[in-house]
Amino acid sequence: MNVSVIVPVYNEERTVAVLLKRVLAAGLNLKEIVVIDDGSTDSTRDKVSELAATEPRIRLLPQRQNSGKGAALHAGFAAATGDIVVVQDADLEYDPAELPRLMIPLENGVADAVFGSRFIGGDAHRVHLFWHMVGNQVLTLLSNMCTNLNLTDMECCYKAFRREVIQSIKLEEKRFGFEPEVTAKIAKKKVRVYEVGVSYFGRTYAEGKKIGWKDGFRALYCIAIYSFFK
């Protein structure tokens, strides 16, 4: 099975080239890397274009303005052509070398969606941001209560899907509400969901972390609205 790696990116000029090279070296049966530049105002787009000029598997989808991670993912999922579609952030918090591990349940035909988890294994984990961990666990618990899944890390970036599954879902959230929305809608489809432990090299806000407390409140709204009303 070949793989489309979807990379939403916004102002990541320091990391995007390194990230793309690591994806290329990850040992995947890689069909394409779809990079959605979400209206970056730095040199991110130029750095992706330089690599794309020498590597035909890199596809750049520039967006006119910054609309959020969810909006970028909508465009990436629609453009994907691989058998498996997986989300990869551009900030190096997640190691692309672990992507083949995420593919195994899909390639073995036992899963339709695979979620990464920073709490059930993997290797190195940066120890910081206690209240982010608490908030994550609360949101995951509430999501599980609404979806009847038993995930340990609903907010994890790493999510992989059979292409026909993710392309059959109408997604609406434009920012970080994507995570609880896609989880609720995957649960409603009654597909087979697996979880795989991954490492995590988290950034501080000074280092460029973008998610904030407002996104936590939006996640609560998304858990409720997409589990029970949409």
C-alpha cells in the first residue's frame, strides 16, 4: 500500500526542510508528500518549492491566507491519492522515522484508522507543560465518553486512514478542532480504529508552539457538537 503524507505548515521556515527530508528517508512506500502552506509570511513556501523542484513526490498546495490547521488538512485530504493518508506536522515534535510503525495495522488489513499516542509507549518524550497534559487527558476522556472509543491520546497529531475512509468524511473545523471532530466522525462510521505508541519532542511557546487555551474550549464544543448533533 502506498502512502500520502499530509503536511500542514504555517511559518515553519526553521524546520520544514529538515522535516521533509526525514519523511523522504523514513522508509515508507511513499507516493507523495502533500504540503499545504497555510498562508505563511516567512520563507516556508520558498523552502518547500526548492525541495519540490528536485523531488517530484513533494507537492506544494499554497493557500492564499492563513485559515488554520484544519482548513489546510481539508485541502490535503482532498488532494491525496495514496492508499493510506497520514498527518505529519512540520514542527519536528513528531519523528517521521516512526511513520512505518503507524502503518502496520493498516497494511495488515486489521485497521481502517490508526491514531498515535504519546502515552502508551514510543521512545523519548520531552517532560514539560504539565497543564497541557492534564487538559489533553480531560479532553480525551470526554471524547471517549461520547464516542465509546478507548483512546489514550485523542489530540495526538499522528492519525492515519485508509484514503476512502477519510475522503468520505465531511470535515468542518478550520483550526485545532479537527482532532475531536475527526475522532467523533470516525467513531460514527463504526470503522476499525487502532492506536500505536509514538515519541514526542514537544516545543515550548517560545520555540513556536501555536495551540492555546482557546483551542481547548473549542475542543470541548467540538466533542459535544460532533458527537451528538452533527
